[in-house]
Amino acid sequence: MTPSRMELPSVEWKRVLLLLLVLGGLVLFASSDVFQSSLAWLLAKAGPVIQAHPFWGAALFILLSAFSAILAFFSSAVLVPVAIHTWGEAVCVLLLWCGWMLGGAGAYVIARAWGRPVVRRLVSNELFGRYEERISQHSSFGLVLLFQLAVPSEIPGYVLGLARYGLRRYLRVLAVAELPYAVGTVYLGSSLLAQRSFVLLALGLLGILFSTWALRALRRRLGP
């Protein structure tokens, strides 16, 4: 067995383990009185401010969601419960989806305009290098969709921007790929707010299974 064939399952299991640990933490938080009281305090403070400035509140949420799709170390997930409490689930899905679309397009433009030296400063060299030579401007819609579904959201925009993959084609991929994740993230946040631990666990496990399937399918398409 070659080193590359040994490495990939190890990386895959580490990712699954990390996601399971995060999910376990969320389930524990959902049933914790301390966490729920802290969340209630946050909602009570943030809700009236956003309601007083609805346009700027929505714009800020979209912008922060966009940054989470550009920078690996930044996440807007902590703001999702506040957004659900303020705007409801359907509007929150739309805002989150728009933010991720904007972030993916931003990553693409950064890579296309400023090239590899800037991209190397923003993303993991290991993850980036693994896919840079295997995804090109001629890659099929299905392969690029799998790529977007399988890897961290900040990676595809940079890789495809450097590969000069068509922007319109990439936006279509992005629109399809990010919608289920936006729906899943919002319903996870909603379950956390309502302390529905079983639903939270079920949705989380479904998301882990789906992302793991996408990663395995991508690796089969790309080869060793």
C-alpha cells in the first residue's frame, strides 16, 4: 500500500472524529442550564439592537457569513441562534446562503486577481496543495460540485480562481452546494435554541455522514 493510500483514510477518520466531538459538545450545551441562560442573555441583548436596525443587522450577518467562507479561522456559526431568534428560520437560511455565496465569490476573485502568493497566506498549504493540481478549468460540473460539498468552504473558491474556472459556472455550483448546508446549519441552531437534543444529534449525524460520503466520492473521482 502506497503512503498516499494510507494517509487519506487517516485524515478522513480524524475529520469524522473532530466533527463527532463538536456535535457531542453541542448536544451537551443544548441540555446545559448555564449555556441556555447565557444564550438567553445574548438574545435579549442582541435582539433589540438588530430589530432597531434591521437592514444593517442583516447586512452585518451576511458580511460575517461571507468572511467565514473566505478565512479558515473565522466562523459565523455562533451568530446563527441570534439570527434565527430575530428573523426566523426561513430568512436566516436565505441570509446565510447569500453570505456564503458572497464569500465563495470573494475567495474566487482574490485568487484570480492576486494569485498564489496571497492565497497561500489565507488557507492551509496541505489542503490547498492536495487539490490544486487535480482541479482545473476543464473539470466537470459534477466534480466541482463534489469538491465544493466535500472540503472546507474556504478552499474551492481559491483553487477554482487560480485554475481560472468560469465564474458563472462556479456560482451555479456554489448556489447548489451551499443551500443544503445553510438549511442544515439553521435547523441545528433552531434545535439548539429549543433544546431538542435528539433532533440536534440526528441532524448532526446526518450532516457528518453526508460530508464524509462527499469526501470519499471526491477522492474516488480524483484517484490516489
